[in-house]
Amino acid sequence: MKITEDTVKYVAALAKLTVSEEEQQKVAEDLDRILDYIETMNGLDTDGVEPMSHVLPMKNVFREDIVTNRDEREQLLRNAPKQKDGSFAVPKTVE
Amino acid sequence: MKELTKMSALEIGRMIKAKEITVLDAVKAQLEVIKERDPEYRCFITVLEEEAYAQAAEVQKRIDAGELEDSPLAGVPMAVKDNICTKGIRTTCASKILYNFEPVYDATVIEKLKRAGAVIIGKTNMDEFAMGSTTETSHFGETKNPWDISCVPGGSSGGSAAAVAAEEIFYALGSDTGGSIRQPAGYCGVAGMKPTYGTVSRYGLIAYASSLDQIGTFGRNISDCAAALEIISGHDAKDSTSVNAEGFQYTKSLVDDVKGLRIGIPKDYLGTGLEEDVKESILKAAEVFRSKGAIVEEFELHSVDYAVPSYYVIACAEASSNLSRFDGVKYGYRSAKAEGLQEVYKNTRSEGFGNEVKRRMMIGAFVLSSGYYDAFYNKALKVRAIINEGFQRAFEKYDIILGPTAPQTAPALGESLSDPLKMYLSDIYTVSVNLAGLPAVSIPCGRDSRGLPIGMQLIGRHFGENEIIRAAYSFEQSEQYERPAAIAAESKEGKSSVLQEGIGHESI
Amino acid sequence: MKAYETVIGLEVHVELATKSKIFCGCTTQFGGDPNTHVCPVCSGMPGTLPVLNKQVVEFAMAAGLALNCSITQKCKFDRKNYFYPDLPKAYQISQLYLPICRDGGIEIETEAGKKTVRIHEIHMEEDAGKLVHDPWEDCTLVDYNRCGVPLIEIVSEPDMRSAEEVIAYLEKLRLILQYLGVSDCKMQEGSLRADINLSVREVGVPEFGTRTEMKNMNSFKAIGRAIEGERKRQIELLEDGGKVIQETRRWDDNKDTSFAMRSKEDAQDYRYFPEPDLPPIEISDEWLQAVRAHQPELRDEKMLRYEKEFGIPEYDALIITGSKQLADLFEKTVALCQKPKEVSNWLMVETMRLLKEQEMDPEEITFTPAQLAGLIKLVDGNKINRTVAKEVFEKVFKENVDPEAYVEKHGLGLVSDDGVLRSAIRQVIENNPQSVRDYMGGKSRAMGFLVGQAMKEMKGKADPGMVNQIVKEMLDAM
Ligand SMILES: [Mg+2]
Ligand SMILES: [Zn+2]
């Protein structure tokens, strides 16, 4: 496995992070080393094994279709870095 | 007053019920010790002095009204890891990105604690977003190990573990995703318990890796851990992965009896990488169990080496998704120097997260990205299935699996940060328990040549908490609880341990 | 110019008619002040967790069954990861690997004939919030009211070849979903939205061309124009030797053209993975059977029943069942007045006339079954005549008046008081001696004149049968 600086740029973009030019190589080396190690997983034969995303055999956990919540806008907006007219405010998104 | 803080949580609870002391006495004593010691150990991110006094008065009223008869820890001061939401009280995950975040609701465990009359006295330090094994990555500074302040307390729940060890708190909550309760418990010489996945509601626990995270408890002995776990466990309709069972009874297993208990020690846990002192202590502990009538055997667990890589893939993948919501829009930090939406995202996240968190989010993004999903993420899920199967097979033969909590004792501050891979590898004995969703406890089982505590891990089958609690309790009856030298030196009684008195299960 | 064929596939998002959101207990009601239908779960507060609304699964199953899909009995949710302010968790809980319905299809009919449009899959997911541009501060305001409203996304195969087929498909889809009661499918409120995937290829070429995607179209008219516009754009591009780029475009209905949405700064890589916070769903045979058994009557069945049970002409049944609203109105009114043919007539003639005149859809009808039934009873009981009835109906249609009260208030009722009629007719007979003589002389036509005069005297509000009878009776007695 060879993590290139391009890969670093790509995953940083996916994660919405900035990796400065100076850091890129170091980060690439770090990730490369970690992923090399992770690839030791390939030593285990997993043919025909069902991937396990839930550890307990639970299923069908539902709630009934009932409205239980009230307006708590003031509370929910309390932590907003910027708000306006009862809404969260961000720099404009339209092209 | 300081003598009070040496008691066990259950003992303080009993004294409050018996009107030997008031809730206020306990709270005052605890706050006094925190003020004195925390500047050095930095176990807390937030100490709730005023709120604690207010809570103390309220709980005292409820106790006097006879409301909390069935609540053995009513009025006992406790602390909560800072990734568990407390309504109106800052909850930071030890990250700059949540430096000012005040949740609008209480986590289910907090609701349960309040109902049981707990007095929450503070929010404890941790590795940023619970990603780390040292509690050095906190935005609020590292916590120090009360046994040796040049060493780390372990992590990520290092603040909770160190606070319990330093007698800054009677008991505490932590969260355990890959060992984050058991490993610091081991390094700090206290008991730490991670229950079966689904036993404690995750509602209000700020997620690191959703399929692995579980809230658990710290105490200076297993009795306190079990009593606290009894409060916070149980079904919660707000958490779809919470098991539909009520009334977990843990304290009934505080019995000194392991006769006939089948204990397996994975040979794979005693191999390379394990420090000699640790190995010796574990084998000695095995002898203690044997002498008490347990059947102890070594066996092959297999696939042990694949647990850490599988764990890191799954944990990082889930984390990269879970931590995406911290984007400067709804809460927490927003970069001041950001023009346009993309900069709000990128600058906020780049400035708000520390290096280890960023590293894991990038690994997570990578293993899920198109072209790599099957080779990494899906592969890790299959490895997980095989690891789980290995445990299931082992539990056909054994009631409990015994081994070290960590391959070593607490490393020096700064030692791990430079080499993330080495730090990841130190989780080798703990992560597989999370992958398989099993319950496990770490209790002290001796000290190494430097005098640092060694932790022993007891792993149970799914919902096998009662067996590991019984084993841990039995072991504790043969091993006196030791406190860090600096803490013990302050005790008038010297080495005599108040803690050991009156914690038999009759007192519960 | 070469001959081209247009190839179109649709992704249709439908908001389900549940009371509460898909993963929390917030209301799904349309509108409301910004962020007032929001809780910690649907606003993505740290530490919160989703709990699935069972009704969502049952609605999705009902839709799948009606659209001839096979139901995935072991299905689960996945996370779709991307950053956008309308998505507070920065991931959408959706389904990728095991969508709840697969491999269905419906038959559509256009002038080009009948054909089947295949449905690739239907998956469940949560809706996103709404972004509003604030011109004063040049920023965007985020409202999460819609965030977490349950959606099903119905993905068709690229089986459509024209705007007519697309609209026929959408209309059929809408009707089925409305009949099922799984959605109100109000396009103007965004509860039915279509993404159009369109490509062109030379006739006879087996491979598909490169497609573009136009997002969130929300009226049939705009869809028609967008397809036409994008088809032309792609053909012109190819004719000029250019290439179609696979991209997302926005249709501007005012400028009658589509334009490329600024390509997202980063590559689209949604990094789907199984949602760890939600255990999988296992649909047992019994559960599936129960949902199947509860499927309501759909249009074709209903049409046949109207013809058989109510004796309604095929054409009328076709029109009335062409709208869930009309069909509901029809059945409820019939239940109240037991006059299916009368009800059908009012819907087919006067209602249709007024809808056309007012440029309204049947969905916008506001009068109630009780009002229409009341009107029919007035006519039936000879309380008003047909001319007056039409006048009253218009008031019912436009202003929701209560027909009985309206007739009473405006004195529009037929005079059936024997005494009043007799005195009026006596007056007419006295005033027209010549006509009386003519009648006596055997000219029976003269009676018609007298009846007409009597009706005129009553300003039309008399029962003609009764007038006829009294006139004859009085003349014969002379
Ligand atoms: Mg979708
Ligand atoms: Zn909500």
C-alpha cells in the first residue's frame, strides 16, 4: 500500500480538513504505515464469512407513529455560532 | 473530613442513610480534595461546585423523605466523563470544537443517576473524542497518573480513572470503545467495568464508534462498579441498540465464591509484547483463583493479532461519519477566519480538532472511500465476525476469560504521542472485547518493578456480568486495595485501608 | 441532422404521510415557523440516536407491493456521508445495500401505446432541511422542520423515451401512492419531487449516451419543458461535435434552459456503510401478508366496482377514479345520499366545468360530501329546481356554503304550499279568459300557456308538476 500525497488531499477533502503542504508528506507516511499494518488483516482467510456490523442479533426495533415533541427552538438554537430569525445562519450556499 | 474521601462509594452511601454524615458533608469533603489535588492531576475539565451543593440539598431532602431507600449510592458524589451529555452543563469531549457546548438534554444515564440521587460533581478529562490511550490529547491539558505524575493515567477515560485513584471522586462513569475504561483502570489501579454492548443506553453519549461504544463505571473496588452499573443499565427506548431487558442485578453477585468457575487464559495473551512483570502478576492471579477452587486452564483463542487492525478500521470509519456533524453550523466552535461555506467547514474542523482525531477521521474516510470499502471496511467486518466466533467457542468451555488488561503498565507522558501505531498496539487485549460486544472488568492485581499498578482483565460471555463480578469480588477479598503513595501519605492511618472495611455484600 | 432517441430514468422522492418523522417524535406537518418542528434527534445534536418509525416500513412495503416489487425481507439502513448545511448530521440515513423493494414496474399508456416502466428499487430515507437565502445579510438560513420527514425514493430503470411517457409514469405513480394513502403527493409542497436522468443516443445505437441529472423538479409542466430543453441541448451539443458531460444541472423554468450546478469542490464519494445505530429489519411472511391484506382498493378495481355496484358509465368511472380526491368525494357523498348517479352527474358536469373555469385540480376541491349530498337531497325532495340547484352548487363549490341554509336565506325554495299556488293560479285563470275559453273549446294547448303564466307568476320557484295538476283540476272544475 502506498499512500500518496494525492490520496491525503483526497481524504482530507472528504473529511473537510485542510492539510498544509508542509504536513502532507508526514501525514502520507503516517497513514501509509498505519494502513500497512491494517492490511495484516489479509492474513486471515475470511472467505464466505458474513460481515458483522451489529454484534448482537437484534432486529426490528421500532417506535409507533406518534408525535411527542414540542417546539424547543430557543433551546436548540442556544449553541449556534450564528443564528437569525429562528434559523441557523451560514455563509450563502447558492451558486 | 478528608478521611471521608477514602471510603468506598457504598460505604459513604450507607453512612448517609444512617445519618452518620450528611450529603453535604460528603460533597464538601470531596470538593476540598479536588481543590487540593486537581491542579496537579487535572482529572476534571469542569467542576460543578455550586450545582453540587444545590444537588446535595435536594438529594438530602429526598433521602429524609424516605424516597431513596433502594438506592445505595444516593447522595454519593460522582463524576462523569466529558463525552456524556449533561443538560445545561458544558460537555466538551475534551475538544476545542465543543469548548463551549452546553447540551439541551441529559443523557439517559444522567437521568437515571439523578433519579437514584447521585450528586454529579464534575466532568472528567479524556482523550479528545475518546480517541487515545493516554488522556494526553485533551484540549484542556493532559491528566497525570496519581501513582506517578510523570506517567499517563491511560485513556481515553483517564480523567475518571485518575480521579477515582486520587480519591477526588468515589465513583465515575467512563466510556469504553476499545478499552477506554479498562486500560486506564489498569494503569491507575482501580476497578473499571465495561458491560455487554446494549446494556447501558448510549443516548447522550457523544459517539466515537457507535457499534463499539459502551458506557461503564469506575470504582475503587468492584462493589462500587457493580452498584453504579446497576443504576445506569437497563432498556432505553431512545437507543435502538439497547437490549430489551429490565432490572439487571449486579450487586447480588458480590459473593466470595469461585468454586467450580471455569476460567480460561488465552495463551495468545501471554506471548510477545507482554511485559514480564505483567505476565507474572497475571499468572499469580490465576493461582489465587485456582487456590479458591476455580478451574483455570490455558487455551488457544486464535486470530488475536487481527483484532487491532479490524478494530481501527471499524472505529475510524464510524468516527469519520460520527464526527462530521461538528462543522461549525449548529453548535461549538466556528472558525473566525472563514469566508464562504467551504471555509467554515474546513477551517472550523482543521482548527477545532486535534491531530489524533484528524488522523482517525482520514483513515476512516479512506477505508470507506470508493475502491477501498471491500478491501478494508468489509474485510474488517468479516474479521470481526471471526473474532466474535472465537469468543463464542471459548465460552462453550469457560465461564470467564482471564488475561492482562494491557501489555505494560502506564507509560511516561509524551512517550506514546510520537508513535501512534505503538499506541494502537497497546490496545491488543481490550479491543477484541468491544468487537465482540462482551462484558469485561479490569481490577488491580499487583504492581510492577516501578511500583505502578498492573491490571487484570476478566472477560465474560454476553450478559455474563454476574460471573465476572463474582470473580473480581472474590479476587479482591484476597488482595488488599492499594492506594498511590502520594495519596496514602496523606492518610493518618498510613497503610490501613478504610476502604476494605464494611464492603462485604451484607452492607449492600 | 441524425435521428436521436431520448432515454430517461427517474428518481422520485415521495414524502410519506406519517404523523411523526422517521427517527423522532417531531411532527411532519408542512410549514410552521422555522425550526419549530425540530428536536435534538432531527437537528443532529451530539449523542442523539435514531429510532425507526414502524409506519414508514409499512408504507414502503405497501408502495412496493402496489408497484409490483419484491420486498427485501432482510433489509437495513446505511449512512450516506456528505457535508451540506441542510443535513445536520452530515450523513443521511438511507438504504444502499439492501433497499426494501426491488424489481418492480408499472404499465403506462400514452398515444404511443402501452409500455412497462421497470422500477429498479425503492428505498427508505430521511428528508433534509430547507435552506433560505437571506438577501439582507447575504447569508443562508437553515430550517430543519423538514429534516427527518420520511421519504421513499423510487428509482426507475431508464425505460422512458419522451416527456409524455415521463408524465404518464409520474401521474400513474402519484395516483397509486395517493390511493394507498402513503403520501399526499402534493408537488407544490414538495412531497413528490423528481430527479430526471436524461441522455440521448442515435437511433439504432445500442449503448446509452452520457446522462445528465436535473434535480428536484416539482411540477409536471416544468418537467415537460425541462425534458424538451435538455434533450435539445444535448442533441445540439452532439451535432456540433461536442460531448455531453455527466453532471448535475439545474433547470431554470423562467429562462427555459438548464445550467450546470457549480461542480462540487470535492469529488462525490458518499462512503456508504451500514448504519450502526439501527438494527436490521426482518420482514416475516406474516407481516408481509398482513400488509398485503390491508392494501386498499386501487384504481382499476375501483373503476370496475363503480360500474358494477353503482351503474356508473365506464367513462365517468374513469374520470372520477382519475383522482383519489374525486373518488373519495364520490364514495362519501353516495354513502350520505344513496344516489350514485346523481353524485356522478354533479361531479362529471358541474364540478368539472367549475374546475376548468377556475383552473383548479381536483385536489384543490374544498366542498364536503355533506354539502353535495345536501344539495342532492334538496333537488330530490323537490325543494329546489335544477336551475336553482346549479346556482347553489356554484356557491357550494366556491364558498363552501351550506346548501339548505343558503336556499332558505335567499328564498330559493320551491313553493309547494297548496294555498299559495292555488291563489296564484286562480289569478292567472281570471286574467286569461280567452285561454280558458280556448281550452274549453278543445284546444288543449291553451293549458300549457296557462301553466307557463303561473310559473312566471311564481318566478320559477314552483313545482311544475304541481302547477300542472292544479291548473288542470281548476279548468276541469269550471
Ligand atoms: Mg436519495
Ligand atoms: Zn425531531
